[in-house]
Amino acid sequence: MMNERDNLEELKPDEPNTSKAQDKESPEEADELYERFNFVVDKGQSMIRIDKFLFNRIEHVSRNKIQQAAKAGNILVNGSVEKQNYKVKPLDIISVLMSQPPKETDIIPENIPLDIVYEDEDILIINKKAGMVVHPAYGNYNGTLVNALCYYFSRTLDNDGTLQNPLLVHRIDKDTSGIMIVAKNEYAQAKMAYQFYYHTIDRRYQALVWGDFDEDQGTIRGNVGRNVVDRRIMDVYDDPHFGKFAITHWRVLERFGYVTLIECKLETGRTHQIRVHMKHIGHPLFNDTVYGGSRIRKGTLSSKYKQFVKNCFTMLPRQALHAKSLKFIHPVANKEMFFDSNLPDDMQSVIDKWRNYAQHVALHPDDEDID
């Protein structure tokens, strides 16, 4: 796996000091939920503990979260990992990686069934169904994964008798299904945020996209950022000053003529990354209503073919994207973990339908009509 890092600029010693974080990774622009803060200590700063220094400079952060970041090795001074009792010195360059969930709303626990793949004292692995929003936000205050997790966790107490809270480290789109990891304590959350930030987690998706490819595999590099006209959608920018650095590796799994089943391996986790990257290279996801995949992009003009595609859209009323697997190092046990999942029935049924279509065309090249 490539180890290119996000295009976050480091503060240099000769840059002006500021009490606010620089180059923060906004949760609104990414599916990985962390923020990075950079500081240069003022020349007149007295030597105080770094946890106190950070507590005074990072808004809305608890001492415990700073301590957990230090314990996880997420506080660097002049490029070296330091403990929470390190005393800052003038002109120290401090970099902090903090796990950062989306802004909270009043979350009401809801008894919503969850497909729990794995659980221990520190993490929970969920196979999220398509149609479920991950976190409450404007227009989606109920029925989310977090609502379901709060209910599930309300039945469990920590060792000290307090209620556990679900701590997100990443998210996937509402209409994308698949594997997600949830932390059960702040230490696990901080350790997982570290892995997401440094791209050491192996995340693989499967997608059905429009069109065929000349190659069997490839890599898409292009900054992903908000569309300048419609802020609800993302665009790919060649200009490095726009958007966030993003890399998607893809490889062909199966060709069906007018559509192709591919695997996507993420190095970064930008909002809608796979969907907007595939659109950028002319292969939007099948039935992706936002990025141009919900109309016939390839195929014949026959009425039977149009009806065939329409039937597929009805069977799969969402983008054909599934977060299939995750491989990472357990945040506490420090051992490699791997979780895989089957494609959901709606996506598998459409793939089977296209496979039958491709086989029919191969046997009857002069007859591309199939019900």
C-alpha cells in the first residue's frame, strides 16, 4: 500500500504563532473522523505540561481526550512522540491528531436491529444496511446508526459502572452498505484515528459501474472537494489548492459488456470519494442518482434493453456500492484483524442479472435483447 499522506501543510518555525489549529481536517469533508492540529509555541511561552497547553488552545476538547491522544502516540513535538507530561518549550512545533466525531445533536436511543459482525471490549464491527444514515444531522435525526448504537450500548455498562457511548472513527454514505468499525472507548478511537490518518487500514469496496475498461486495474488521483455551485455534491479538482488529496485504486473483477464489477481500494477517505472519482474517469456507479449513473450510459436503443436496465434500477434503488472488507491492527490487542462481508441481496441480484445478460449476448451475438 502506498503511504502518501494528506496534503496538510506543516507550520514552520518562522511562521506566525496562533492559538488556533491550522489545516484542520474537517469531518464535513471526509468520511474519516479526525482532526489534525498544528501549533508553534510562542517565544515567550513558559514551560508547562503539554496536556495543559493543548487544553487551553483546542476548543471543546476534554483533558481525557488529550490524555488518550497522548497515550495513543498521537502527540508529536518536533517530529517525535511525546507523553502528556512533556513540558513545552519556546518554538516547539506541536502536531496533534484528535479523533473527532460529527457535531452532536440530541441523540435518542432507538431499538433498531444491527448486524453485528464482531464485538469485544474496545471495538464493534457493523455490517451497515443500505438506506441507514450513520449520524444524526439536519433532516435525519432518527433512524440512524448512532441512534441504534446508543440503544445497544445503553444495555451495557463500562467496568466503572458508567454507560458506554458509541465513538465513530469513519462513516459511509446512507445508500452504501457494508463493514464499519465503531470504537467503544476514547483510547480505541484515538488509535483507530491514527491508522485512518496514516492510511494503514486496508479498505476494499465492490462497485458496479457503467462501461468497460481498457485496462484491468488503475489508480485515480484527484483532489476531492465541494462543488462550487451545489455544496451537497463533490467534484474532482486538478488544482492542488482546491479540495483534499484523494487516491482510489481500482481493479476489474468481472466484465459484463456495458457494465463492470470492480474492486476499489481506498488510500484516503473523502466524502463520496469512489463515486466522484469513478464519475471523473467516465464510469459512474450504476444507479447513482447524484453522479450520473441513474440513466442508461451504455447499451442498445432497443425497448427491451431499456426495460432490462429499468428493471435493474428497480431491484437496486441506490448506487451499486458495498464496503466489502476492512483490515487493520486492533487498537489494544495490537494484532491484525480482517473482516469481510457478502454483497447484499439487492446488489447481488443485479450483478447476477447482468451476468446472465452478458452470457446471453456471448451465445447470441446478434440478439442483445433479454428480459
